[in-house]
Amino acid sequence: MKNITKYLSALTLIFLSACGQANKQNEGTVTNTLAKTAEDTLAKQIQLKEKTIKFLWRANKYDEAIKDSVSSISIDETFCKTITNPERAALGYVATFIGNECWWDGESKEDRSNLKCKILSALNLGYQCSEQHLGFLRQWFKGDKEFLASLENCPTTPYTATIQDTFDEITLRVKGDRISIFFKANGVNMRTGDSWSWTETDHFQIKNDHIKLIEKVKSPVKKQTL
């Protein structure tokens, strides 16, 4: 009888041990499944629809103050209402170091913290070089050490500056996991009477919760004398 009891006890321990191992395996499977589901969900959230959008262009607008037409920046405000964060990040990337009708919101502050730029305003990124602006870019380009370092020298240049660059045109294109920003830009040095222009296409790849610049294609810079 004692032998039978010992036998039954041994079988019980084996059974409980097997159940425990099965539970651990199930827990591991569930954890892996949840992690994979979360990753897939995130990927779907940032999977963009293929599109080509002319985001910015120039048009002559009448200025009441000077009683004449001037070339001014226009932006596709309708697109901005449905823009995704990766698209905002790519456009914010190119807009940070090139002027886009930036001017002080009220009287300029000593720390230059209230420079309002047309593109950043359209993207709802706050003032140029503000924490809202730079914090957003640092989040979306967290793997790009070179770009993050460049943000330490974020410029606050109003459109009346002696030396400045500005946009003539910006087109955004989305295909698969790539975002491409094509733009035409020009610059001027009023002190020396020099001007220049170039075109550029910046290609970005979406990687889960951030994007990365993977290629920059820039034309030769054309220089002229005013």
C-alpha cells in the first residue's frame, strides 16, 4: 500500500511539473504574441498612403501696405489638416534651416524665442527653435545623431536678414515606407549683391516610431550677381 501511495505521489509531482512548464511556455507565447501585435499595430498606424502633394509654392499677392504685388509663400492648408507625424517630421526637417517668411510674433524678444515661420505654423510646431519645434524633431529623428547635433545651432533668421535662404517650391511624395521631399530654394546676400539657387530631394525611411534621412540629392548651386 505504501508503495502504491509513493507511486501516485510521484505521478502527481510529474503532472504538476509538466503543467508548470506548459504554463511558462504559454506565458512566453502570449507575451511574444502581444509584443508582435503591438509592433504590427504601430507599423499600421504609421503606414502612409501613397501620394504626391505640392505642399508649398509662390504666388504674387497684393500688399496693401506698399500698394503692389509681391511674391509670397502659399501652403496647402487642406493637406495640413490630415498630415501624419512622419510627414510633419520630414517637412520640419527641411524647414528648420531654410527661411519661410519668418517674422516676430509681436515685438522681438531678447532671447529670440518668438520667431513665427510660415511652415512651422502650418505644421503646428510652434515658434522657430522652440521646445515644441525641436522636441518634436528630436523625437522623430532620435536615431540621427548628426541631425540632432545640428539642432543645437537652430537659426532664428527673420525674412529681413541681410543673408538668407528661402523656399520657392516644396513637393512631398510618399511611396511605401519612404517619404521624399523635393524643394527649390534660393538665397541672397544683400551686402555683397550675390544670389544663388538650387534644388534638392531628401529621402526619408520610416522605421516604426521614427524616421531617418537615407539620401540627400542636391543640384549644383547656381550663383548670380544682383
